[in-house]
Amino acid sequence: MVKKVEILAFGAHPDDVELAAGGTIIKSVQQGKKVAIVDLTQGELGSRGTIQTRYNEAENAAKIMGVAHRENLKLADGFFEESEDSLLKLITAIRKYQPEIVFANAPSDRHPDHGRGSDLISRACFLSGLLKIETKIEGEKQLHWRPKVVYHYIQDRYLTPSFIVDVSEQRDLKFKAILAYETQFFHSDMSGPKTPISGQDFLDALEARLVQYGRDIGTKYGEGFISERPVGINDISDFL
């Protein structure tokens, strides 16, 4: 079964894509592109919330962003590795959605799952194009498929982007999707243990990053991405 999309956004944890690429996803949907999200883990090691609350929050965030599909591969939070089993799960998802573009975690970051997820996603995108790797879904053999490009979004650590997407008009909806994770991020009546992402200071830092990247391209807000290969353009004026 193929559920063709133009963009497939992977995240090591539910909320990764909202935090780092939510504005770009929303903008892409507004432009008429079909987008799917695949979360690698259920975020079960998170200090706040439960697996079920994370599923509910992820579903609500997906609706806010307008994505067509969202699923969870249920790899082990904190412990997943680049094994044959994990790679085959990602390859199956890539072949299921046949994306032209893949969004992946940051190449290196504070949370070790992000860098490890980045490598896993990148490798799976290549292997998905090999004819001799066989996968099935619902008993049906899948066709090989390799995305045209892999773009790594930027997370907690500052990394120099290959390009920046103007998300000035999508900023408010992006934060609405982020705050759909009510157990994870700051709101006035929240309770539970304090974490590095549960305070208002984290949201302020996220806003500052958007402003920083926006300033780099002469807009109010921006999201940065790292490309695995040079980005080609048809018109030199695209950079104006």
C-alpha cells in the first residue's frame, strides 16, 4: 500500500519535527504539498507525561499542522541503534510514503537520540533505493524508492544551516502545534517535574532561534536546514 507524499518528516521523538521544522511543514501544507510524519520512538523515557498522552498530543499537533499521515515505529527511546531491524522499519516507511524530500533529525545535538536518529534516517533513505532489499507491507512486496534529498532540521544546538525557510506567516500556528504537547511544554497551570524543555525560558529560546534565522535572510522568522548535498536552483533571483 502506497500513501504517496511529497515530504516525509522523521523525528526521533514525538514533538521533534514540530519544534524544529513545524513552520516549514505548515507552509508546505499551505502550498498544497502532502506531508507525513513518522516518529521513531514513543518518547517513553520522557520525565513528563505518558506514552498515551504523547500519542494524543502528537495527533492533535498533526491536525493543527495539516499533515496527511502520522505513525510511530516504536523503536526504543534512548536505546535504538542502527540495526538491520530498525533500518528495515524505516525503509518500509519510506517505501510506503515514497517522498521526494525527507526531513531528518539534526546531525549532532544535546540529546544523543537526535544524532543517532539522523544517521539512521540518512542510511535508510539510501538503502530504500536498493532493489535487492525486500520489504513487505500487509503481505504485499514494496517497490524500491529513494528520496531525492534529505534535509536535516536544526534542534537544540546551533548549527550553520545550508538554507533557511521563511516561516514568518507560520510562526503562530507552529507554536500552537508545539503547545499541543501539554505535558511537555510550559503553560500556567502545569504540574510535574521540571525538565530542560518545560519552562518558559525554553519557549523564549525557541523564539529567539526563529528570529535569529529570520534575521539572516531578512525576514521576521526562519527555520534552518542542513542539506546532504548542494541545493540547486533554477533562477539566481530565488536568493533575493
